[in-house]
Amino acid sequence: MAERFFEKRLASMKARSHARVVAMARGMDGVINLAGGDPDFDTPGHITDALQKGIAEGKTHYPPTHGLPALRSAIAEY
């Protein structure tokens, strides 16, 4: 099977490029590595509250590919 990439630019990214990005991030304050999906701090209460609310409302599936309009607007205004 041929190797496929979601983003063509990633196909040309060398392993050392990724290592450089990781090394740069280590030297920066406030960067949180989420690569392992398990940060080294507890999830803030406002996030767990929102998660519980979303579950209760049945929001348990992936959002539309292009995102949620209200969230996109809020991000754009930020």
C-alpha cells in the first residue's frame, strides 16, 4: 500500500525537522506537550464541567469537518 499523507507538506518533513520543533518547544515557557495525550497536570474544573455538560447533551461525536460555526467565530474574534 502506498504511503498517504493528509497534508502534502508533511510528506517532505524530515524526522530531524520534527526533532528540531520538539527541541525548540522544550526551551520555551508555557508550551504544553500533548503528543502523548496525557499532560502532567489535572484537567481544570471548567473543562471537566463542560465535558460533563456536553455528554449530558449527547455531544459525543466528532464535530463537522469544517468545525462548529460558533467556535470558529469565537476563535476568529480572539
